[in-house]
Amino acid sequence: MDDGLATVVPSRGTRLSQLHPSLYIQAFYPERKIVVLWQSDQFGRDLYKGIQDGLGDLARRIIVSVAFDIADAHFDGHVSILKRSGAEILFFAGVPTTASQAIRPAADFHWHPVLLLNDATASIGTALGTAGAENAVGVVSATFLKDPSDPAWKERLQTTPNDQVPTPAAVSAALQSGHSMTAHYAK
């Protein structure tokens, strides 16, 4: 049964939620240009650092990053700058209430990058729903939905021995076998 929600890599370790989008990029979009819209506080800086760490050498693909204040009422200018960069991937690093303010202008500008949200932002009610379901089509999140104790996942996702973070090859294999590490709000 395909209900539009998919399964996820189990959460373990520091900044793992930021590594999941990194692994997704490594597995499917290693040559694409990336932009990051991040909250200008410690939370946002940690998320941004996590995506950079997770990308490793591919962090060079980040061509623009824009910090925003959580009190910003309008994200149109930020999103416009990111769109003009020509990037094909947008990683949002912030809280759910501000995610909708980035999703809606991207749709209004007819810009449809691969839009990745950090796990805290992936709230359907607070972030995706308020952005409008039609605007959130294709949004990818790092929300954790599968029970990590499920034996099926243990067999499908091989992890590295030191930090328990799935390798890009393991993520790619799991996704190609019909499993997904991400949740899509709408199709």
C-alpha cells in the first residue's frame, strides 16, 4: 500500500538528521548545485554545519547560503536570491513555522528545486500544511517514521561500524529496492 508516506533511516548519533539529506544528495544528486536557507541562530548554524559535514567533499556544491532571522515576516527576497543562483537543490534549516514561508515563495516564483527539510521542520500541520499542499508537492524531509528495531530495516540498511550512519551505497540500495529514507508530503 502506498499512502504517500515512506520509511526512513533510523535516527542515531549527533546531527544524524542533517546527514540524511546529505546521504540523499550523495545517492541521487551528487553533481547538482545546492543552496541553503538557514536560521541565523545556534540551531540553524548546527543544521547548516551538519549538512556540510554530511556532504563531505560534496559541500563544495553549496554555491549560496542565506541566513534568515526567525522574526523575518517575508522570505520572498531570500528565496529570490537562491532561485537566481541556478541551484537545483534547496536545503532548509530552520523551524516549522518558517519553513512554510520558504516553500510558498518558491512555488510562487515557479522554482521547483529538490527541496529538503530538516527533521524538525517536517511537520505537516505547522510547516507543510500552512504552505499549502499544492506548494509542498515533492518536498523531501528527514522525518523518522520506521521503527529502528524492525528486523527488515536491519537487513536492508547496512551501517558503518563506528557511527551507525548508513553509507550512501546502503541508502541507494535501499531506495532502489523500493524503500525510501524520506517522507513526501504529497505526490
